Amino acid sequence: MRIKAFLFDLDGVLTDTSELHFLGWKRLAEEEGINFTREDNEALRGVSRRESLNLLLKGRQVTEEQALEMMERKNGYYIELVGQMTPADLLPGALKMLDENRRIGIKQAIVSSSKNAWLVLDRLQIGDMFDAVIDGNAPARSKPYPDLFLLASKAVGVPVKECLVVEDAEAGVQAAHAAGMRALGLGPVDRVGAAELVYDSLQRHTAQEILNFFN
Ligand code: B16
Ligand code: MG
């Protein structure tokens, strides 16, 4: 099946907000007396806010009210940091590939677990480059479930077999496969090695080269 749509994850693929998520969670962890390292943060890549909190708490029991307050507090810290982002925070190669897809008529969507996806897209000034934006506000289970990718396939009007997912997270690649889609993984093989094709980043690669590999 020929690829007719690229479904881009946002955090870690088009921009490196994982560092900002880390700083937000780290600040919360410090306030709560929990040890939280950059290594711990790797497990949070691509997973929902709620699941991220569960991982950070490392089994510590909290009430629902406390959990909600902590997620809100961390989100406040995160939003503060996102407010400082500019188009210069696009990862190398990202804008070039988005432009190329538009030029050659490949549909493209954002598929992010984040409830802040639009905020980030606005800061990066790329919101108008997509045929659809499916984010963590969708009434759907987050990655590794396939729901968000299935919604994106419908939204861009391209069957699942003709959608290519671009992901930096293990949970994202799992979600792509669960949806019946193929994936380009960005990052180390021990993280995204399950993807059909793995690159370090989008830099120095073209959409055409990716299409040649898959088609
Ligand atoms: P928020 P993606 C994910 O976005 C992030 O990778 C993950 O670290 C974060 O916990 C999740 O969004 C939820 O984000 O708290 O902003 O709703 O990689 O799927 O674009
Ligand atoms: Mg990601």
C-alpha cells in the first residue's frame, strides 16, 4: 500500500518539549520530596499526563484530589516554559519535511497525547500546515492504544494502511502498529526499534526518501 499521509507525533518529533515536560515534572517532584531523574523521564515519553504522574509517584498513594492538583501544578510549570518557545524551537529538518509534504500532496496530521498540542503549534507557528490535529483532548484512550491514530486516519480521509506514523516514543510505535499502520521511529533502537524504519532525527532526510522506502 502506498503511503498517502504522514501522522506526526509532536513532542520529540517536531520539537523537543520532552525537556520542558521534564523540568515541569522535576519541579513538582522536588516539591513533593520525590527523586526524579532525566532517566526516569524517559519512561514518560509519549504517555499521558495521568500515566506520567503514576510513574513519577513510584507507587506512592495519593487521593484523587491530590492527583488532580499535582497534574495541574505541573501543567502550570510546563505552560510557563512553553510560553517562551518560538519557531526556532522546531527540530532540525522538521519544517523542511512539512513543506515538502505539502508540495508533493501528502496529507499530514498531528497526533499527540498532549492536551497542550495547540499551544505548542501556535508557538511554533505551524498550526496551518496540517490537515488535522488530533490531541489529548480527543475523547479517546491515549497511546499505546491506537485510538488517536485511528481518529487521524478518518480526519485526513486516508485508510490506515496508507498512513505512516512518525514517532519518538515506544508507546507511540506500539499505538501505530495497534492501529495497523507502519511507523518511522526517531531515536535510539532500544526505544523505537520496533518501527519499520529508524532514523536519529528528521535532519538530512526527505519525505521522498521515506516514501521510496515504504512504497
Ligand atoms: P500534556 P506526544 C506527549 O505528547 C508527551 O510526549 C508526554 O511526555 C506527555 O506526558 C503527554 O504528551 C501529555 O502531555 O500534559 O501536555 O497533556 O509525544 O504524544 O506529542
Ligand atoms: Mg512524542
